[in-house]
Amino acid sequence: MEQLVTLLVLAGVVIALIWDKVRADVVALAGAALLLLTGAVRPSEVQGAFGSPAIIALASLFVIAHAMELSGLLDLLIRKAVALCGRIGSLGLWLLILMCGGASGFLNNTPIVVLAAPVVRDVATSLRLDPKRFLMPLSYVAVLGGCCTLIGTSTNLLVDDMARSSGQAPFSIFEITPVGLVVAAAGGLYLFLFSGRLLAKPLPGALDRMEAALPHHVSHPDIAGDAIGDAADFAKQRPLAPAKALTSTAIFAGVILLAALNITPIAASAFAGAVLLILLRVIRPEEAYGGLRPEILMLIVGMVVIGIALEQTGLASSATNALVGRVGLFGPLGALILLYGATLVLTELLSNATVAVLVTPIAVALAESLHVSPRPFLVAVMMAGSAAFATPFGYQTNVLVYQMAGYSYLDFTKVGLPLNLVTWFAAVAAIHWFFPF
């Protein structure tokens, strides 16, 4: 009965997420509430989801990133990038995109794209270049940059958290970096060489419709929607406060260093860093709460509870046993390729948190049934769980540039589908090399 209830709740959550008429965090929490009411999960397990390392790490990192934004540091970097682009032309735009990708390995990529997108658009227009050539690559490169570290995207943290629940050793902060860099390099090179050719010319008047809904021109109601928090947070030009910028950057570097050297877990160092910023008055408590992005945190909590139910009721193991007999015939490498592809398809349809919860237990069980290390399969879920390129709705940064530049749905398919294939091949090759079975 508990398996049946869990299956019905899971199906309802998936349908509601595809229908996309209710906020994703509300859908996930509603599913968790139903599972709690029906006894499929216990209150202690729900409590554990709220206190999971992924939630603590992500919430703390949101506060640290918000402190850096409020200090005016990001605005200063954007202004410097504008000056650079004015001197060296379109190459400067690609360097700006590359910088955003690098920053996305350590900061949430949504505010980075929110800040950078109008800059890229305005500079491209001033250089008499089509902004469409650069805005979609900006979103894609920011996503690829997030795949390069454990903290680069909530998907990676959630997969790590789910893997720990299955008895696996935790990932270190830079353990997946070699694979992420290979994938990002392959994807970035493809975008640099081919994205401009694949994108259609803007229709007459299209540039006139590209009114910024982002920094300095917040106007479009959808841009300030639930997926990205309040865009008004990014609307003001903030003067640089050198002491706050230096302190927040130093604390952020210390958090990364402590985690990278395995001195403390990322959740512990990030939490301590966030509290230290408040104690040093770099950020006020109310500002820290304002930077938490609760819609993202609650989405993850709800999906973790659903994942616990899948595990506790035995539904995940039943599904895995049904799949293993077929996938196992292809051997470990074939299973890895198929798992990556299945995760990729699911990521285009569902939220990243949903996919991580659904696929991570299956990845662990699949590896154990093949008597190989689960590590390659978990890394595949991390990479494919963020690689949503073929539709404008697979990732929130895609939605930002989709609305801003007036792309068509097929523009994303034309550029994103080949990018999915390129990164799929690069990821499997890199995983096979860096994470032996």
C-alpha cells in the first residue's frame, strides 16, 4: 500500500510539474505533505530533509553570494567587462560569457545571468551585432560552468546528498571538476563555432522588443517570477563598498578552501561563513534572509522527502530490478551511456531536483547490480541533471534569455539539441577516463 501511495504521489508531482500551472516548490511540498499524511514517510524523515547537508550548504552559499552582490562587487566587474568589450569588440563578449561561466562554478548562475544578460545585449547592439548570437550561449555557458564543482549547482549538491543517504562516500568540492571542465570545454567550443550560424536573424522590430526585464530596467512580470526570486533585487546600481567586498570575498574563498582541503564539509564551512558575515556586519540579518531563495530550498526539501519515500518503501529498488536485467546486458559502459541519456531526457521535462531524486537511487542500485563503482554513474547524473539545453524551459537561465531576446522555441532546439549530443559524448568519455568502473 505504501508503494502504491508513493507511486501515485510521484506520478501526480511529475504531471503537475509538466503541466506547469502551479509553482514547482508548492507541488513538491504538497507531495511531501501527502506522503506524511498517509504514513509513507515518518515525521523524523521529513525533519531530516529540512536539515540535510545540501539544504544547509545551499542556503549558506545563497547568503554569501547575496553579500557579494550587495557590496557592489558584481556591478564593478560588469562595468569593467563593458569597458573591455568596447575596446576589443565581439571577442570581448565571448570573454564576458567565459567569465560568467567561471563564476558559475562557485556562485548561483541565475543572478549571474540576470546581471550579465542586459550587458551582453546592450554591448552587442552598440557593436551592431545580433544579441541573439550571445544571449543563448551566455545561459548555456553559465549552466556548463555550474557543472564544474560540487557547489556550482543545487543538482550536484542534491545528488551528493542522496548518494550519502544510500551509503556512498561524499564527493569533495573539486572531485567532479576534471569531468566538468571537459564537458564545459566541448560545449563552449561548439557554441563559439556554431551557435551564431544556427540562430536565425532577428525579425524586423525584434531588437525594439528586447526591453530589459533585468538589471536597471525591470519591467517584464514573468522575469520576476517564482523561478528566479525577485528580480528587483538586481535592479539597482550598487556603489562599491571596498571593505564589505573584500571581507565577503575573503570569507567565500575561505569557505571554498576549507572544503577543498577536506578540513570541513562544505555545509559546515559555508554555514560558518554565512554567520560570520552577519557577525561582522557585512550583511544585516534581514538582508541575509532576503538572499535565501526559499522557493529553491523548499523545492529541494519536497523532492528529498519524495526520494526518501522511494527508498524506504522499496519502490526505487523494484524499479531498478526491472531495469537492471535489460540495461545490464550492455555492460557497465553501455549502462552508463543509457543512464546519461535517460537522465538527459527527464531533465528536459522535469526540474533538476526531481531528476536528481528519481535517478540517483537507481544509479547506485544499477552500479551495485553490475558489481562496479557507483561513482561514474553518480557523476553522470550530476552532469546530465543540469544539461537541459534543447528547450527554453529546462533551466531558469534559459527562460531569462528566451523572454529577453525574443527567441523562438525552435531556436533552442536547433542550438541545444546538438549541444546535448556534444556534451553527452564528452561527459561519457571523461567519466570513463577519470572515474574507472
